[in-house]
Amino acid sequence: QQQVKQSPQSLIVQKGGISIINCAYENTAFDYFPWYQQFPGKGPALLIAIRPDVSEKKEGRFTISFNKSAKQFSLHIMDSQPGDSATYFCAAPPGFQKLVFGTGTRLLVSP
Amino acid sequence: EAGVVQSPRYKIIEKKQPVAFWCNPISGHNTLYWYRQNLGQGPELLIRYENEEAVDDSQLPKDRFSAERLKGVDSTLKIQPAELGDSAVYLCASSDQGAAGELFFGEGSRLTVL
């Protein structure tokens, strides 16, 4: 099964700072790379996703940067807020309607 | 619109006992997934349904796990007998076939096997 490697495992950022989480994948059946956000006791929820006909996608304070040749993509959270404290998962599709998730990054934004 | 509904939210059982989890997906979503999430890890796919058909069950431990999706709507995941290593959160998700990759997750069922 395809592996998706995510780093760092945990991250502490001060309020207002930039959070950066990286993801590397092996192979994909098609180009669709999402990030999911999970709060304690809840299921993951789609945060932002990119279809790499572009190298970057921005939605509010959240940006995905994609490097197809390196098989890597990253999540940037600008002006990080305490409410962003959660676990973030990247994912890659080895097949249609199938996602393999990374191991997760626990983000703590200190006030 | 209601999201993905799962029950029970929590279950504590002794090893070797059976357990079952239920999931009702978002109305109109043909694709249903069961994932297992171990503590501190990402979700791992157990089985995927397209309507009533299990199209990907390669990661389902078939000696003790079973699942069904009668009538192509709600689904049940069963473990019998449970082992200590089955302690995890079991997540159900659904998607619209037209939304490639976008999964909507329920809140999960947390299983503790003693």
C-alpha cells in the first residue's frame, strides 16, 4: 500500500506565526491532494485540497503548495490562531475514491 | 443537512466478545468507507462500498471483521471475537461519486477492548 509521509509529528507555534506541515507521497492514480483537520473527539474534516493544474491554492489563511516533480506538498497556515490547534492529516489518492492518510501533525498554537 | 451518523460513540468490551458499529451516511452518497484510527495515527481504510457492493476490502481482517451495507444506505461493521489490538476509533465516511477524494467523516466509535 502506498505510504504518505508527513512531518513534523508535532508543532508548536505562537499566535500570529506561520505553521508549515509537509507531506511526501509515492504514486497516485490521479492528482488530488487534500488536507484534513481533526479536533479531539471528532472525525477528520476536509480543510483544503489542490488539484495540481496549479502549484498553489489559497483559501483564507490556509495555502497548499505543490511540487509534482518532488512528489511533495505542504500546508501553510498564516497568522495561526489558538483555534487552529488540531491534528492535520495530508492524504493522497492511490486510486479513484480512495485516500491514504499521513500519520498526522499535532499543531498547538500558543496564545 | 445531517452529517454522517455513527453509533455507539463509545464501547468497552472484554476480549473475545463481539461488537458492532453502525453508520448512516449523508443522504445521496453512494460511496461509504470504514476507516480505523489508532491512537496518534492517521485513518486506515478497512473497506469501501459503492452502493451495496464492497469494492475494496483488501485491508479488512476477514478472520474476525465483517461488514455489510444492505440496501446501499446504512452500514454495520462487526468484530467477532475482539482482540486487545482492536482498540481504536472506527470512523465511517461517505462521499458523492462526483466529488473525487472529498470524504465526509462521522465522529467515530471509540472501542476499548479489555
